[in-house]
Amino acid sequence: MRNLITWILVACLAITAVNAINVDVLDMTCYGDEHNDTFVQAVERGERFHNSIEITALEDLYNVDIYARIIGYEHGQISYTHETIDLKANVTYIKKFWFDLPENMPVDTYAVRYYIADRDSPSTICYINRAVEAKRHLLRFKDVVLSPEVGVEPNRALLTKVRVWNAGQKDEKNIRLQIEVPDLGISASSYIDEVESGDTLTTEELYLKIPKCAEPGAYWAKITMTYHEGDYVAWTDLPVKVLEGDEELCALANPDEEIVVLNTLPPLVTETQQKEEPVQTKNVNFALEVGLIALVVILVIVGLIIGYYQYREE
């Protein structure tokens, strides 16, 4: 009985030895941007980077799976990549894999693991460490809250709160936020005094009054964030829905909203006025001439009368 068990164990070990893909049949090297294992290479979160792996098989291998992943991110698995290849004996294969890091990945050192296996063999693992770091200056829109959310009527207020996350290494001060709806010609601005690195802060309500006669429909609102003395600008767009308004209110608002232009230039002269103007001038001149002649005649008559009375007295 003991001999039978021994023979079974020997047979199992022999089968495993035949099917296993291990370091005896594979020579692997994995590295980052440069073929250098001395230093841990850094990469910024939110960015894309690549690692490479060199594989040399000592015998022909078929349907070999190569996949890589980064473990330790609490919100899920990062950058799972996969490829199936055939390996010829004594041929070196270089495979490059790209990874996209989330912006909220904790700053730390992570191992990028490569797994190599065929359909019936254990995996062989190769790994390289990467230091994940934050950018020096980086603010992100965490959330934007509109009130009311469903839609806003004309002549009513649209209130906006912006939640800002400092994803950079440095504290940020004097952050300016502006929301504008260009098609409606309205905008509002506010400031955040300071957001420390890693913190999240919500702005005060930004007040926008929808015009009385705004047409119902969807409009695009643009939110702009300027920080670090204007060196960095981030923006995001979101839809704003304007509902049906009160037509009577809009009709009453129209006279007040008319643009009155004061015409300070001389009035235009029509052809009729140009024809009538010489006739009026001639009539005035004629009347003046007649009056002057009558005055001369009266003066002559008065002079004759005065001369006559002086003659009689003498």
C-alpha cells in the first residue's frame, strides 16, 4: 500500500514538471522607461506611462498569456492589460504595456506585476516598482450643484455651488471661479481664499438671474477656475435648462427693455423743404422792402409839414 502511494506521488510530480512554465524555460526582465533596475522611477497620477518586459523562451511555447496589473488601489483594479503570444525558442520578445493612473490614486510606491502562463501551467511573475506622485499645482472640479436642478424659469435665480479638490502638492490661494451662460449674456464670479493640498472645499452660491424673455431650451454654462496667479486655468461645461416663462410678464418687460437712442445730429432735409425754403425767403425780403419805402414816404411827408409851418411863422 505504501509503495502504491509513493508511485502515485512520483507520477503527479512528473506531470507537473512537464507542464510547468518556470524560470528554467523562461528568462524575463521587466523595466520602466529605461533599462535600469537601480532606481525607482516616478510617475504622476492622472498620467499615462509604460513599462516593458523582455521574454526569452528556451523551448517553443504556444498560447502564452502575458498580463499586467497594479494592486493596492482601493477603488478597483488599475490598468489591466493582456496579450496572448507564441514564443519561439531562443528568441527574445519585448512587450510594452501602457498604464493610465487615476487622479485620486494615493501617493505611494506600487509594484507593477507581470504574469506569464499558458493554459495548464502555473504563472511566472516579474515586477517593477513605480513611485506615484502628485503634480505640483493641480485643482479639479469635484462636483457642480445647480439649484433648481431640473430647470429654471425666466426672471428666476439659478444658484450654483462648485466643489473644488486640490490634487496638487501645494496649497492654493486666491482661486477665482466664474460661471457664465454666453447665449443669455449673464455671468457671476466668486473667490476661494485657500484650499490646502489634498482638501476639498465648496464655494458660496453663485447667483445668476435668468432674463425675463429668455427662450425656453437648453443652454451651455461654462465654469472657469483660475489659480496660482493666473498661471493655471481649468474649465468645465454643463447644460442649463430654461423652462417656459410668463408671456404677459415678458410683454410688460419689453417697453422697459427697449434701447432708446438720442439723435443729436441735425434733422434730415427733405426735397419739399428744400423747395419751400427759397419761397419763404423771397416773401420776407419783399415785405421788408415795402416797409422801408413806406417809412421813407412818411418821413418825407412829416418833413414837408414841418417846413410849411416854419414858413408861415416867418
